[in-house]
Amino acid sequence: MTRLQPTAVYVHIPFCPSKCGYCDFNSFAMSGDIVERTARAIEAEIRRSPHAGTPAKTIFFGGGTPTFIPADSLAAILHAVLEVHPPIEGCEITSEANPGTVDSEKFKRMRIAGFNRLSIGAQSFHDDELLRLDRVHSAKETRSAVCAARDAGFENINLDLMFALPEHSRSRWRRSLESAIELDPAHLSLYCLTLEPNTRFAKLAQRGELMLPSEDEQVTFFEDASCIAEAAGYRQYEISNYARPGFECRHNLCYWRCEEYIAYGPGAVQRVGNARWTHIKHPVAYCDAVEHGADLACERETLSEAQLRLERIMLGIRTTEGLRADDCDVNREGAEKCEAKGWIAIEDGRIALTAMGRNFCNQVALELC
């Protein structure tokens, strides 16, 4: 019998309390019967999966806001995943969480269901910035959410923060970061706000109504993030991610190492072998397709070896461990050029970004290709 290799499993919950102005994820500010109907459809999709029996080494519920739906629905979906994809020992099981959609009781029920890691979307510790970002929570609620998570038995907690916000100052960014560190999470994800096409923020910027920090200021924010986080004992293991020793996000490492992943839910994307496909995105259309046994894919592509190589380089170079030159067949001339600029270090055949190179990650990836 062929042994099935453990894989990463992703579940997409597409609902949010509101649509943030910067967000281009597949999320919908919907409520009512469609929420429960979608939860039932996701469970049904999982139970009829063609990949049933493939063990899960990581499970990640993302969105949207998974904690927007009832705890019973989250538990039922996770139970289906655990039955269809038997978890390996020590399987990392994460749910994203919005501080405005959780309480002690919900976290306790999630912990009992089997979740063992939380990623809490703090984004900022300044209430005026949260309002500007269209977030539905306050800084106080973030602090309360972390306390509630610990009371429920969660030790592995990530906090998401964003920098280079509209009219952001360096001092306010540093205070937000220091406030997050005071809560002593196991992991920090520190992202630069980017303007995505067709978002409200992008339209405001096009009209000159959104003042964002310059590129030089963004670099300063990024350098502050690295300095403050590492001084507090967090190791930067990917461009935007920092962890206490042993608390690196294993699910996201699967993506950065260009490994396969199985996915469920509206808008979820999966890759198995060289085949990648995207689920129907709108919850109503997705539910209709599941309920009628129809094809759930709205986009399909077959990746060539050249495309997979490009992704291995672009994702792998983001990590502190870097990538092996031979494994990715990197452009030697491009590597030498980046090394001469001080952007990468090459040691024992492994290529990794330098501190300076982290500011030029995309350029490095293109040179290596």
C-alpha cells in the first residue's frame, strides 16, 4: 500500500463583521441563514473529499473571520477535518480570530474541539487607527481576547500587527509593537499595509484622499519591527514573521517551502502536485454547488516546472533559512550580483537574505530566477 504523506489542510471561512477598507481577501459582511448554510456546506465538502485518508500535519482556519461563526459550527467543521485527515502527533491546528468576535466561552469550546493555536488580528493598539482601518474591535478588546485565550488553555498565540498605515508615525508604530510584546504572545506577524486593487483604500489613494508613509518611512518601520521584536526574544524566521523558539507557524512554513496543501471552503485555493485550483468564491454559489454535487472549481491551472521553480525561489527566499541553490537551480549570475550588493549571503550552497536584503526581497527573487 502506498503511504500517504502528511500535508497541510486549509479551511476558508468567508464571513466578517464588516469589510475592511484595505482587504482584498475573499470575505463577505453577511449574516443570517447563509452563515450556517455555508458551515454545513464546508463540512459536506470535507466529508466527500477525494483526498480522504491523507494525514494532516497542520490545519489552518482562515478567512474572513472564522470566529465570526458559532463555536458549534467551527467545532463541527474541525471534527470533519480530523475524521477525513487523521492528524499526525503534535499537529498544529490554528484558527484566525478577531478580538471583536470572541469571548472566554467561545475560546474554551474551540480549545475543547481541538484547536491549539490562535492568530489574533490586533492590527494596532491605537483605537483611532483601528477605526481608520474599519476594524470592529478596540485595543482593550485585543488585550481581553489574549487573556481569554490563555484562560481557555491556548499557549500558542500569534498577534497580527500592521505598519505604514494612513498618516502613521514611527512613535505610534513603536508603541503598538511594544504593547503587543507586553502581552507576551508566542508569535508576531508584522505586515506592511499594501494597497490592493479594487479595495476602498486603493480607490481613496487614487483620488489623493489617503496619505500613506513614503517607501523610506516604510523601511524605517520595518527596521524598527525587526529591532524591537528581536530585542524582546523573537527570532525573525520569515520577512514578516517572528517567533519564540519552537513557535514558528508550521502551516505557513509549508507555503514558504512550496509544499502541497489541500483546501476547503468558498474561495479556498489548493495545490496538489502541479495542479492548482480555486473554489467558487461567493458563499451562495458555493453552497448551491456543494448541495447539487457540482464542480467547485472556478479557476484551474496546471503549473509547469518553470512556474514551480519560480514559486520555490520567490517563497523560499523570504525565510531566514533561505534556499539551496542546487534545489532551485538559481541564476548564478543573478546570485553573484545580489551578493555583491550585500543583499544575500551564500554559505554551503544555501542562499539567504541579509538584513539589508530583506528590504529588496522581490528584486532578489527576480535576479535569482
